[in-house]
Amino acid sequence: MGKGHKDKVAVITGAANGIGQAFAKRLAEDGVHIVIADVAPADDTIKHVQMAGRQALACKCDVTSENSVATMAADVQKKFGRCDILINCAGIFPQKSFEDMSFEEWRRVLSINLDSCFLVSSALVPGMKQRGWGRIVNMASSTLGSVVTGFVHYVASKGGIVGFTRALASELGPHGITVNAIAPGLTRSPGTLARAPRAGLASMDEEFAQVAQMQAIKRGEVPEDLVGTVSYLTSDDAAFITGQTLNVDGGRVRT
């Protein structure tokens, strides 16, 4: 069990599956009660949380809608009375060349990936400030430090998250709230497996193999590779770490 985790309450966006679900499972094992904020059904995540002996609440939440986020925050307050930990994990990563990209496609990625961090944090930070304790973890991407094409909107949104993390950490530090980001590499999840591989590659398996050869640790990344980092950053042991972005990508980005 993580230090200081017992009976804390975590809101995790995008936790119905993939990386968000892996975070929910690990934090539940650490002793944290879990709120799943997602538009997708969360029955599987709820089952895992309850098997770990923790309470689970699924909120059907559109993280791009201020009203939907406000409703979710009210539901969290009603059931648990607080949110101690926020993991902004919801995100999409469609592939499209810049010249073929419409403004609507640009705005959709920025809205889901970046605007959601603002909306959900805005709804939950006041309670953290009132209690003088909080942990916020945002999901960035190691694509910021590597060569990647076809994802201008995605990389721009993740760059915004890094800036958002640094700036918000400065404002919330005096209130006992830390704000950090995790930057994964290409991670084997339902979302990545569902999309087409990059141009010139026959399959996503081939893309994973190609990326693995660029890493210091030469195997594909899976959601479980990220859970120890989120457990640490949300614990009491990380009380003096804030405004940081940690690459967890097998050493693809080495700076």
C-alpha cells in the first residue's frame, strides 16, 4: 500500500479501459477509493476496484462539457465528500497529416486532451485547497521529445499539458497540492491497437517493434509500466515533487 493512500479518493478520467483502468486498479490496491469519469461503460474497472476492497463510483462524464464535469464533481461530493487525487487521463490520438487536418479535427483533439484538464481541475481544485492537500497527475507524451509525424494536433495538446502542469503547480504549491505529469511512450492499449499503423508499416505490432528498437529497454510498453509512477506521485513520499514531467517510455527520450 502506498504511503498516505489509505481511504483517499481519486477521480480518474478515461478510466473505463486502457491506461486509466490500469491506474484505477493500482490505486485501489494502494487503498484508494476510485471514481471513473468516462463516457464509456466502466463495469470492468468497477469490478477490479471492488475486488481490491475499495469503493467505486462510475460517472458518465463528457470531460469537454463544463456541465457534465460539474455534475460529476457534485456526484463525487455526494458519495465521498471530497476528491484527494485527480488523474487527468482522458485523451485521443487520431493520425492525420497537418495539411489534411481540418480545424474541427484540431479543436476536437485539443478539447479532449487539454481543455478537459482545465475543466476537471477547475471543478475539483477548490475542495483540495480547502483541505490543504491534493495530488494532480496529467498525462503528457514522450512524443514531445521524439520525431513523430501525423500528430501535430496531438503533440500540440500534450505540449499544452506540460505547460499547464508547470503553471498550475506554481499556483497550487502553497496550498499543499502537487501537480505533475507523466509522459508515456507508445503504449499497448485498446486505443492504440484500434488505430491504423503509421504510413509504411503493415500493422501496429510492427510499429510497436519499431518503436521498441528506439528505446533503451527494447520491448513494447504496456499500461502496467506506468502504474508505479502514478502510485508514487500521488503518495506522501512525493510531497516535495511538483511541476515535473516524467518520461516513462523505456528510455526512448534520453535528455
